[in-house]
Amino acid sequence: AKEMFLKNGYEKVSVREIVNASESMGSPGLFYYYFKSKKAIYEAVIDQMVDQEIEERRTIYEDNKAEPLQALMKLLHVINNDSFEYQKFRLEKENRTLLEQVSKKLIVAEEDILNELITDMLKEEIISSNPLINLKSVKYITAFLIYGSNGILVGLNPDDDREEANQHIRLLIQELLGIKIEWGKINVYWSEKYKERI
């Protein structure tokens, strides 16, 4: 059902199509045994997408807790890459609802994870505290990192150079946080760990 909703939008997918595409549903009666309506499966798809994405981010954070800079680089890379992946669907206005709902739920989780991570980095003095970046401003810096970088990527036209935009985002993040980020290592990490997503 997820692929159908992403490709065609909520309005253009019928329960019959979902049942026909499913190996386990069998009949509309069985569908309605598990889901009260098309809206119920739509909401289940949203929850499943969000849960998968949050788990991916949480795993990156937990697996790299001993190296917070690595965790930060990998998380920012995943967040920016997902923005690009969702853009590939190029859904019409009326069919963007699913991705918008996933994005809203996901951003809340991303903010929590990045808040925690940047707070740890400030406490461990990996990031130097200053009037702009300190324990009181972490939530604003985190929001800026997430919304700012995604805003740039979402605003690109099809003929814009995505890699050039990413280079500028990376430079901005480095300058803002006052740290040197070795992005090449992250690209290797991404291609080895998430080959199916590239």
C-alpha cells in the first residue's frame, strides 16, 4: 500500500487495488477485518514510515554515541538525503499529504535526537560554547540545521546542482558549529550501509 500511496496519492488508490496488490489480504472482507477504512491503512502506512525512519536515526545515534562528531555527520547526511529521496516522488499538490505527514512526525524525532547530540557535544566541549551556540540555544540551532538544510534542498529546481547546494550546506554547518567535518567519510559510510537507498 505504501508504494501505491506514494506513487498515486491517497485519492487515486482504492481498497480493491490494495487488496489485489497484497499477497496476504486476499479479499476486501479480510482487509476490513484489519482496517476499518482506507484512511486507517493510510495512517498505518504513515506510522510505519515514520517508525522506520526514526529507528534508523536512533540507531545511528546510539551506534556512534562514543564518537558524537561521527554521529552528527551521519545524522545530518541521512536527514538531507531523505529530503532528496522524498523529492523524487514529485507528487502533485493534492498527493503530497502522505509525505508531509511523515515529514512532520519525523522532524519532531530528529529534533529530539539532534538536541540530545549537540547538548552532549557542548558538554564534552567538542563544540565550543559561545554567545551563539550554548546549552540555552541548542533547540534553536537544531531547528535551524534541520529546517534550513531541508529548506534549501526542497527549494532547488530540477536543473539546479544538488551537489553544489550540499557543499554550501556543509560549509554553513561547519562554520555555525565551529567544527571540521570530514564529509567524504560519511559518503563512504552511506554507500556501504544503505546501498539500496542510493
